[in-house]
Amino acid sequence: MASRSTDSRTGTGSSPTIDAVSLAIIEQLQEDGRRPYAAIGKAVGLSEAAVRQRVQKLLDQGVMQIVAVTDPLTVGFRRQAMVGINVEGDLDPVAEALTGMAECEYVVMTAGSFDLMVEIVCEDDDHLLDVINRRIRTLPGVRSTESFVYLKLKKQTYMWGTR
């Protein structure tokens, strides 16, 4: 099903190469993460057992996760923001520290105006201020931050995985 190759996104390590059948399984699960393996098998031409094995391999390789995606507003997180961060020196220690913060849902190293972009999900403005002012800005190497507070989320999808 999958062979190993260099990860072009990071230039390090390796990432699995996914065949058409595995992509079809992923697409089925993106439509409904609870779809029975028997129904997926019928759609992609495999037995239920073969689908189960492929799904487990995709999970084990880190190709995908099967999770419940919530609307932050409905579970008490009323403030979201994207924070651009400029770092002096090595980005890795700052990025690693950010990945350890529960409020940081997304951490990416970037090229452009910012070295790092971080999506933060908080309970309210006070919580956001605390995370940015007392926890992010105080990290060694952080030179500056710029916050982009979300006013309204217009689109959030996870269907890009099989385009």
C-alpha cells in the first residue's frame, strides 16, 4: 500500500506514498468518520478485513487521524486567533514550546512576514491575552507577535486530503 519517500513539505524524514485505493478509503472516512468498514469495502472494492487493515496502517503511519471535530463556540471557546510570531535565532525551540501549549491548535513554520503562525483557541479575551502576553511573548527567542483575532469563521473543511 505505502512506500517511504522524502517528505517534500519538510525536507526531512519520510512520508508514505498512498495508492488510489487508500485515497478512496480516506475520502470515504472524510465524508463520514463513522462509516462501517463493510460499506467502505463495498465502495472501494475490498473486503471489510482489508479495509480495517488499511485504515489501521494509515493511522499507524500518521497519514490520518479519526477524531471528533467540534465547533469551539459550542464547547465554551469563544475566542480564536491566528498569531504571527517573529523569532530571533533557531525556530525549533520556540515551535516546540508552542506545540506544548494546549491552546495552540496549529503551529507552522513559514516563509514571509512571520517565522511561525499559530492558531490559538481560548475561552475568552482574557485567556487569549494571558496566552499571548505571559506565555508566548516570554518564550526565549520570541522577538515580536501580531495577532489576528477571528471575528467570524466562514469556512472550515478537512476535505483537501484526497484532491
